[in-house]
Amino acid sequence: MRKMIVEICPKDLPMMDVPAGAQDLNRAAERFMGRVESVKVLDILKIDFERGEQALVCEITMQEGYTLDDLELLRILGSFEVLRADGRTYTCFLRCVVRDEFLLRKMREFDLDIIWASPMYKSRDLHVYTCIGDAENLSRVLRLMSTYGEVRNVIFEEISFSGHDPLSRLTARQRDLLVAAKRYGYYEYPRRITSRQLAEKLGISKSTAIEHLRRGEARVISALLAGY
């Protein structure tokens, strides 16, 4: 697996071929990008493309003269909580739920066998996305993204784990299994996959999968809570 960082110059809003029922949402998205200077995703807590649900911690920097109260898109899509405010920059917890069928269909195009990661950034003129996956799925993501704007730069990186990364404490087998469990939704609530189904996808027995998961989880928790 490799990490891919893609920089895109987005097409101008509104999106083409938007049905009448989604036009209000599309106009709200256009006003959003006109009032926001940048959105930086700090943490991805949940992404469920099938259900159209996202939970993110973001750093939103507003244009001069605007505040978060001017962003009706956030209220249309779900809810937000301000964790910290520093001038025009707000650190927020966002919970978004897309119900519109047209936008859900667009989201589901990205429901691929990949892991979304940071950096992830949006401004009026530049979008940056990062994902981890195999060559086939990264190519599919890149083709999809090219339909939303001009791809300006693509960077591929080998996945590495520093000594300060809890995953560096794991064996290669434990690390691969935990990453796969995260990718397939084993750690979501409710779970999208059982331990038996995960084992079948990886071609190992259920007992082996559970053993490596438990040992890996124990090592990660020990690393995170060291000193407590």
C-alpha cells in the first residue's frame, strides 16, 4: 500500500447537472466557499460514504467580515460545535449527514477500499486530499477526482512509521491486520464487518485474526497510555 496526496484546482461552483431538489444545497455550498478562506481537516473520526455520514474535527478560517453564523451549509448538513476560537479561525467538531440522493450518489463514488488521511485541505482555489491504498484503488480515486477539477500535483509516498508512532510498536502482521480492520469498518459503531468476515477477506482463520487484533490493540493502547 502507498500514500497518495492529490492537489486539485476545483471547478467553479455550482456543480453541473444538479437536480432541482439539490439546488438549494448547491447554492449553500457556493456561498460556503465564498465566505470561507480555508478548511483544514485535523482529524477524521468517521466517514461512511454509503450512509452519507461524516464526523470530523476541522480548522475553519473565515474571510474578513464573516463568522461561522454565516455558514448555513453547516446547519443544513448537520451540526457543529466550536472547540476553540482564535480570531477568524475556529476549531470545530462537525457532524454531517447527506440525505439528498444526488449528493449521496456522488459521495458513494468514493466508497473504495482506501483509508482517508491527512493532510486534507480546502480553499476556493485549491483542494488537497490524502488517501492510503493499493495501486488499483488509488488510480480509481485519481480518475474520480479529475472530474471535479484540474489535477495540479500528485505525490506518492511509501508508508512509514516513526519511532513516535504507536503503530511502530506492532509487528508487520499486527499492523496490517489493524489497518485492514479500520479500513473495512471493524472499529465503527455499529460494526460494518465481523471478525469472521474480516478473517475471510484476509484469508486467515478467525482465531488468528482475533489473536493478532487483540495483541495489536494491547500494544497500541500501552503505547498511547505510557506513563499513566
